[in-house]
Amino acid sequence: MLRMMKGRSKVEHKCLLPDQARAGAGALFAPDPKSKCTVERSQIAGGHIDQVMMCPQKKGPPVRAVRTGSYTANSFAARLVMAGDMPKGPMRVVIDQAGSRTEAKCRS
């Protein structure tokens, strides 16, 4: 898996509705409900991101995901470190994340 992903990047577009945008930057970092991750700590304020989540696996104990970084009104930069025990041994994945506002309104 590491060989497959090393050096690759993924582009994702996310549109926040006005109510979500008013909730602040935390709306960008809410876990996907499909992942069934539980948030242990989420402090997203004053330009700083500090978040810890536990995400279940089909087999084995949950994976711990820690995100730290910073944000402004128009961008963010964060590092997500996921670590846990997988069926084939320990796993640690580091993902550098960056985002910026690209449009004032969502595309229809």
C-alpha cells in the first residue's frame, strides 16, 4: 500500500453551505459519517487546528488519527498522522493537507 501511495496526491473539492460556513473552519474537518470515526478532541480556533479521532477497522483495534495545523479565512495547512495495528502489523501514515478557497459560491 505504501508503494502505491508514495508521492501521489489527491485533489478534493468540498462545498460548504452557508450554515456550514458560518459554523467556522471546523466544518471542513468533521469526519465523514461513513468512516464512523469518533472525535476525542477537536479544538479548531484562533487559527490553530488540534484534532484527535479514533476510527474503527473491520478487523483489529481502532486507528488513531491526529491532525494538527493552522488556518486562515481562506486557506489551511495541516498534517494528519494515522497510526494503529493492522492485521499484517503496525501501520503509520502521514498525510500533508492543504486547502484554499477557490470560489465565493458553490457550483450548482
